[in-house]
Amino acid sequence: MSHPPKLWLTGEIGHADFALATKWLHEKARCEIIPAGSPAAAGSDFPVAIVFFQARPGSVLQSDVERLHRLAPLARLVILAGPWCEGELRWNRLPHGTTQILWHQWRWRLPRELGLFPQGSPIAAILPRTMSRVDCLLATIPSGASSSAPRGAAVIATDRRESFESLADLCRLAGLRAVWQQGQSPTSDDRPAVVIAQGWQALADLSRDDQSTLLGKPAVAPGDNAPRPPVILLLDWPRPDDLARAGQLGIRHVLSLPLLVTDWLTAVEELLPQQAASGAANSAA
């Protein structure tokens, strides 16, 4: 069995915005904390990546990045940025040579960036430091979905046809058959594998009494205790309150728009792992 990868963590690690991400990293990798301004411990083995935690704008300087980069020149440089740093990402004001991941994107992007997927996954590989952002996206798109391994129906709740059509394309890429809630209602024999809601209002519409069978309540027939299908919520500008509200409703998958195809496919693989594994056998370039 291969050893988990080595990571260096530095910056505002203890900030509440990163609590879940930090816990996950410690579970998946061998993490060494590097205090700001301090050298790595003597005899420390080189990391495959250095993760900088940035809760406040300007707290990670180019000099911080360069100092650790000189000690581990082959390591990937990743900045996990909090809600207050989103403006820096939009204006590309973060240190050069780093990959920036927002606080609400870590669940999809950290595993892909660090290769922390189960062995056998088409994206379970640590990316070379010299790969560009475009190269990384092309290399990490899990193209395992195919028509020979269908995953079932995906109910899409949106009031915009163009949004449905673009999401339907993503569903087909993931081996899902798209059903537009606006245009047609699934039958009791067509219980969805996943529900995709674009915005809180779309989710509220699905929860109305006349549509409640989509979310597994009430049962379609007496004695039918089929589980509630998982929900992917799409939001234009997710905020901490949105994620807290989603967590209270049992929704773990909140993706930001515009939607990155790799985020979408990674979320589907997490939701439907058995089907994802069977589809991965037919991966294509």
C-alpha cells in the first residue's frame, strides 16, 4: 500500500473558514505545519504540495511563496482563500505561480489538485508543478462516463432553457439522463438518481407538496421507503450562510456558477461512486 502524500501547511490554518478542509487534509495526507517565517524542520522530506491558508487579503506574500518554493522546488503551490479574499481571485492579485482555490471549492478542487482520490480513479495522480491551468483541467477531467454505464436520471430545476441545455450536456458527460422539471415531470418509475437545483427558489419549488416525491417524501406507494436522492445546489455567489443553510438541509454539494466541468464531474463521482467506478473503465481522451 502506498504511503499518503506529504504536504506542508502554512498560513492562517486555524481560521474557522478552513476547519473542514484542514480536517480532511490531515485525514488524507501526512501534513507538516510550517509556521509563517520559519524554515522547514531539519530532515523533513520534501512535500508534493505546499498549501497556503489565506483568510485575509494580503496575508500570503510573494516572498512567503518564494521562500518555501526554494526549499521544495517541485512542490505544487496551492492557496486556499477565504471569503474575504474572493476579490483578489477575481483581479488575479494573489502571488504568481500559485493555484488559487476558494473556501467553498476545496471539496472538489483540493483532491484533484493534490491527487487525493482513491487508487484506481482516473484522476488519482499528483500533477507536475510545471503544468499550466489549462493543462491541469484537461488532465484531470474524469472522462469515465459513457452510455454503457448509465447512472439514471438527473432532474434539473431551473426556469431558463439555456441553463437546462448546458446542464443537460454536463449530465450526459457524467452518464446521467437529464429531465427538465420545468418541461416534464418524472413518473413514479423514474425516480431520479440526483436532483440539480439552480438557486434557492428552484429548490423551494421542488419542495412543494405537489412535487415532493422528487425529494423522497412522501413515499410513492405505501411501504416504499426509497431514499431521498442527493441534491446538487448551484449558486451564483455562495456565501458562508448559504453553505450553513445547505448543511442544515442535508445538502453537501453546493457548486458555484459559472460551473467548472471538473468540479461537476468530481461531485458526481462522489455522489455515485459505484457507477462512477464502472464508467471509469471506458475513459476516453
